[in-house]
Amino acid sequence: MDAITKPAIREIIEDFAEEISKRKTLGPKPSTEVIFFRREHIDGIERDVYQIPIEILRFRKDNGRIRSDIESYEKLNESFF
């Protein structure tokens, strides 16, 4: 049997969070959405939808949702990051 582990705590980068808070605007309808994060999609927890300027977004190369695209790109080209 696998060991029980605690979910990792996500560290918030304060100046980055501040910049997002200052520059976010309410998004188009629907104004709320259930997202696939932990159990929120199972529990039906809705979150507000915002628009964020693309130039302040950051992407983690090891994020499972984009990892395969990055690996494919890097096989064909030089390192992306």
C-alpha cells in the first residue's frame, strides 16, 4: 500500500500575485466556472472568471498539461526554455 502524503503547499510569489490582482479584469460570460483543480470539479465549486494580460503569464515547463508539447518541440528544435 502506498504511503499517505499531504498535498504540496503552493508557494505564492507576492509581487506576482499583486501584479495579477492589479491588472485582472472581469472576464466575459460565463462569469463563473468550475475548474479541474483538486476536488473542486467534484464538489462543484465555482470561481470567478477574469481576463489577465498575456504578457504577465508564466508557464511551468514541468506542468503535465503542457509537458508533452514542450518535449515534442524540443525534439524538433532547440530547447524552448
